[in-house]
Amino acid sequence: MSLNFTHDPARRSWVDSANLPDADFPLQNLPFGVFRTSGNPTRRLGVAIGDRILDLRAAAAAGLLPEPVIPASQHPSLNALLALGAPAWSAVRARLSELLDAASPVAELRQRVETCLVPMRSATLLLPAHIGDYTDFYASIHHATNVGSMLRPENPLLPNYKWVPIGYHGRGSSIVASGAAIRRPHGQLKPADAPAPVFAPCKNLDYELEIGAFVGPGNALGERLPLSAAPQHLFGIVLLNDWSARDIQTWEYQPLGPFLSKNFASTISPWVVTLEALAPFRVPAMPRPASDPAPLPYLVDHYDATHGGLDLTLEVWLLTAKMRLAGDTPHRISRGKFTEMYWTLGQLLAHHASNGCNLSPGDLLGSGTVSGTARDTRGCLLEYTWRGTDPLRLPNGEERKFLADGDEVILRGYAERPGARRIGLGECRGLIMPAG
Amino acid sequence: MSLNFTHDPARRSWVDSANLPDADFPLQNLPFGVFRTSGNPTRRLGVAIGDRILDLRAAAAAGLLPEPVIPASQHPSLNALLALGAPAWSAVRARLSELLDAASPVAELRQRVETCLVPMRSATLLLPAHIGDYTDFYASIHHATNVGSMLRPENPLLPNYKWVPIGYHGRGSSIVASGAAIRRPHGQLKPADAPAPVFAPCKNLDYELEIGAFVGPGNALGERLPLSAAPQHLFGIVLLNDWSARDIQTWEYQPLGPFLSKNFASTISPWVVTLEALAPFRVPAMPRPASDPAPLPYLVDHYDATHGGLDLTLEVWLLTAKMRLAGDTPHRISRGKFTEMYWTLGQLLAHHASNGCNLSPGDLLGSGTVSGTARDTRGCLLEYTWRGTDPLRLPNGEERKFLADGDEVILRGYAERPGARRIGLGECRGLIMPAG
């Protein structure tokens, strides 16, 4: 994915809020989402620009979109656009980039675009796609090592980890958009010293900081997707909070993996930031220590090795009920880098389809918890508090081993480097409600 | 679910083929499916009667269906009917039972019904529903014990088994209807004595004999479904073959469970046999040995304990390429009973929703492999051949440790008892194609 005019950091938009230095959605981003407004309850596609949404349905009606994407722009989810593939994604992004550029459009054209803009604060942001299948991976070797250390101190990393991009199926139905309240789940809890489990509200509720990737055209059942084709099949990314009930998980997960400990809810950020917008932040895949095995050939590709990483900074913030009452701002718990993932998004995709499993437009691939080695780079409380043995201490004196009712978890992410325009992922928020 | 006139074994249909003693689809069954014909490629709902399909779209147009189900009868999948709930399911089944009864309809009405009948052999049977989420359980204690014995001889059954209806998420996209060819998957294989895995076609390809249950109305996210409500939310069942690549599974499944070893394909039978049709075969749940713990209260309900079991006989048949060439008939490998499951379908449903996970119309719950203790009641080759150590011997001299290319696996199921009309589940077929 080469750089083109849409990435030029010198370009500015005539939507002023897009030009603020810390804007998540400058002219160089143009992420896609789905929204509705109180004035118009139709679910429809939009593109974020500063603090505005460009309504794609309206833009199509105003004759502003490239012909091939007009039918897809009428759908209530991104799936039809995802199915069109990378050339169509590029075409619509290039057209919107021109239309919103402070330098380019003639006054009449700009007026037509203005009629399609909606203030983001007046919109409800919805799930961007119908997620047919959701798969969650485990691609951070630091996360796998930390969690493994708690369960199997003598043998933290299992023998398959450096060969297999470990993943498992998640639940599609309970994925919600940022802002949806998260009810603390009930489940079977069995402390190690108890003779029997009890059915009760989860005590050890946790977040997991992840990146989610939306699949484009995909493959037919029985066919594989080579790693070299990954850029044609990965549309864009969101922040993903894979809420986890650690006490339910400990008791249920053998031998078939996590189930009720995960499927009560997962939250994603509403704006899908395209991999094209992130092209200036593509970096080599994480270098493997010389002692690690080389990946098997189906997981090796020159472009992926040199450009498969993404230089993203990912943060977790917490706002407790007490902080909210006091008018405090959220507290940042952690800040980590997506460059430290052991497997690239392309490798996750190619592995998933390597047995002929059919991937479809709108499928969501979760990266797994993004963690580094230092404490303040760990992407979940299980790791940050080391299973609750070393609690999180907040500036107001509160402590957390795990999440309390009334806590709001806010994930943020962005890409920044000299010579490129900052690209933000927006926010992924979820507030914990008491068990029902 | 009480018995009514639709269960009366003395009733016969004017569709003669429905009255044969071994018919799967007599007047007392009336399973639902989706089909198309070469003459009319519209995907549409149908109900099986003998060797005919009653076209529900045509029946609605002919004024033959109860008013409340007419909109749902126009859909290309069962999902809208599943969403209507048990009273609507009963109403349409009762109406069709009357219309197809040899004794009841007047000539004019019968002629109208006849115009809606399609020969089943001229139809292509499709997936009966859009399966949003597919969950596979592990509810046979004999299967869990057998598989555990191979992996952990000292400790075959994990401590959670008798408390937790163990389940995990499966892949919805790769579920196919009976008759679809199954391509042998590639994957990472690592024999225990090899220093590294290789990427190659699966060698140890297996079937798994299961029952799949389709969910009806379901629950909203954050709400639970009490076990007592299960009959309102379980529409009907199909045969399910959860194809499994055992060598891929062994290497990949730690720590998050099976993934590529399962998601290359799962096959279901096309006719959804309603739990109402199976009411005469409801039996008490499997009696638990006195030494086993009682289930936690959310998994206990009087009706479920006394009627939660289903007296089904389930069979696996095999037709190899050599047998096909010789004109041989399929060979029956196993015949087991669904009454020996440790958890009822209702318990699987209630457990799934016990954390507030939202179940939706068209979701599919797999029972897990149905196995007994005797060799010829084991529902997969892994157990039948005890990991290949004791091969299956076929009458023509062929042997199988696992499936060979050209093998066709045929699942069959039925309910039979004195005083009730036999109810069949039909067939679930899949032919193994060489790796691509």
C-alpha cells in the first residue's frame, strides 16, 4: 500500500475541527462508521471528519460519490462496501479526501458537501457492520507469557505459541458499540479452596485492550487466502474491549477454552480506520529473536514482513464513580505499542483461512490483548495487578484489583510520527452496571 | 409440552408415502426446512410429508396458513418463524396436520393443498436458517471420558465437568447442508516425536455425531433465560456432523480450545424436526449417579428433569469409494442413544444465557459428540478406533483409522416406541474430497 496524496500531511480540510493538532479524524483519516440522528432515525453510513460526519447516503444523493460505491452507500451497515474490495475503498476515500480538502473544491461543490455534514455530537454511533463471525486471537507474546506465568509458572508459553497464531471463536451477537452499558455477568465461581462452585455475580471483572480488524471480500469455503493477499482483505481497524470475567474463566475454560467468561459483551469503537489511512504507520513485523523458529511458509510474505506491523499507541483510561462525582478526569492506566505483537494482522487472516474456512465481509478478527513487558504497558487488569496481588492505585486513593460497578473503561488509540499527520482511532467506552 | 391430536399414531395422511412404517416424515412429524427447485429457484420454506415437500409460500398464497405465520412464511429462511415463538409453531403445525390428514379435508381443500406439494427428489434442500451464532457443547459424559482418557489417562474427566455444561463457540459461516462435499483441510501437524510442525493436508480426519438445536425467540443482551422457559426457546433439532481434524486439533487446541481443526466445515441435516413432534419421546434427563453433585439451582427445573431427555437413536453409516464402485450399501459403524447425555438441551440453553449472553432466532446449539460406553455406540472414529489403535474393519476388508478421501459419512436418527408413530430426522451426508 503506497502513499498517495490522501496521506500528504500538509493538506488541511475546510472543516476546521479536523485541523486541530490532536484531532483523531483529520483529512488524512476519513474512517467509516454507521450512525443515526434524532432527526433522521435511518441507520446510514458516514465518514468522520473532525467533529462532523459526512452522511454517505446524502452524499450519494448529491452526486458526490464514485459510481461503483453508490449501491453500497445505501446499506445500513458497511458490509456491502467491505465486499467491494480495496480498489473501491481507495476510490471513495480519494474522492472524499478531495471534496473535504480546504484547497480543492469549488464553492458550489463545497456547498453540496456541507449539506451532507452532521455534527457528531448530535448522532448516535452504531455498530459499523453486521458481524457474521468474530474470532479472537492471542497475538501478543507478552500477554501470553504473563497469563501463562500465572497459570503455569514452570512453563508459561506453550510449545505451539511460536508456530501457531492461536485463536478461538468468539460470540458475534454480544458485540456492542462504544457507549453501551456493560452488565456485570453472573456465572459459576469456584475459588480453588472451595469444595463446590456457586452461581453468583462475577467478582473479577476485567477489560482487555485489543485491536479488531474488519474483513473485506474474504474467501469461498474450501479455498485459502495467501498472506500476500491480506491487504486486499483487511479493510480497517477499531479498538476492541474484550470484557472478561476472570473467575468464571478460571473454572470453565478447560478443556475447550473461554466461553461464558467472554461472551456477555465485547465493545468496539464506532469508527473503522482504514488500513490505507494507516499506510504511513506500517512498519516491519516484530523482529523475532534468533532463537525463535521461523514461521512456516504459509505465514511468510515479504511485504508482510516489512510492512505488516502497525505503529499504534494504545491506551486504557479509567473513570470510577467516585472520580465522576468529584468531577475528575479519567486516569490513564496503561499505554502500550501494537508494534510488539508476535503475529501480524495479515498472519492472523492467512492462518484463519489456511484450512479453507470461509471469511466474509464484516467478520471481525480480534488481535488478543495488547501487552508489553513493563507494568504500564499491560492491556488488562489481570496482568496489571498480577491477578489482584498488586492492585492499581488511583490518584484519589481508590484501589482496584478488578473492575467495580460504576467504573468506566475508555480505550484510546492513535498513530503518530514525524512527517505524517496524526491518525486517531477515537474512543471505545464501556460503563460497568451492577449485576441484574 | 402435552400430547394432542397431532401426535395420534392412528392418523394417516393422504400422501401415501408418509404412511410407510419406516417413513421419516409421517403426518406426526412435519419438519421444517428451506428448499428450491430447478423450475423455481426462489429459496422458500417447506414442510416434509413423506416424499413430498409442502411449499409454505404457495400454501400462504392459497390461503392455507394461519394468519399470524403468513409474513414469516414468505422469508427465505426459518428465522422469522423461529422468532414468533412456540404458540405460532404449534398453530402452523396443527393446521398442516389437519390439511394433510387422510380423514379430514374436503376434496376442494385437498386439491388446494396438492397444488402446493413438490416431490422432494426434485428439490435442492438448503440450510434451514441463517445461523447467526453457533455454539458447540460437550454434553456426553461418555465422550468426555473417552477423549479425556486418551489425553490424561490418570485424570480423564476434569473437575468442572459435572458442574458446568462445557461449551465453546463454533464457526457459523462454514456450516453447510447435507450433501455438500467436504474438502480435506490443510493445517499445522506435529507428531509428538517431530521437532517442528509441518503445514500439510490433515491425516486424521474424523466425523462427530451430534444433535443440533435451533433457538427460537431468545433473550436480550444482559437478561437470562430460566431453564423453565427452555421449551419456549427451543424450536427443533437436526443431525449435526462436526467434522474434526484430529491432528490439527492436538497441536493447536491449547490453551484456547479447538479452532482450525473444526471450522473448515460442519454439516447439518436439512429438516428441522420440532420438539413438539418429539413430545411423545421426551423422557427424564439421564439419572445421575448418587455420588455425582446435584446441578446448581439455575440448572434445575422439574419439567426439565422429568421431560428434558429425548429418546432418540442415532446412527453413523459409512460408504467408501470402493464400496460405491462395487455397488455396496453403506455400512453402519455405530448406533447410540441420545438419552445418555449428561446435560439436557434445556440445560445447555439456560447455561448459555446465564451470563446474559443474548441468544437469537436461528442460533444453533450443538450437543457435542453423542457417545455411549460400548464400542458400537461411540460417535466418532477417535473413540471408535481408540485414536487409530484399533481400526474399523469394514465387511469388504477395508480398514479405517480415520476417514479417507472418497468416504461418505451418513448420519441418521429416529425416535421409536410402542404406541407412538416413528419420527425420523432424515439424513446428514458428507463426502470427503481430496485436499485442494
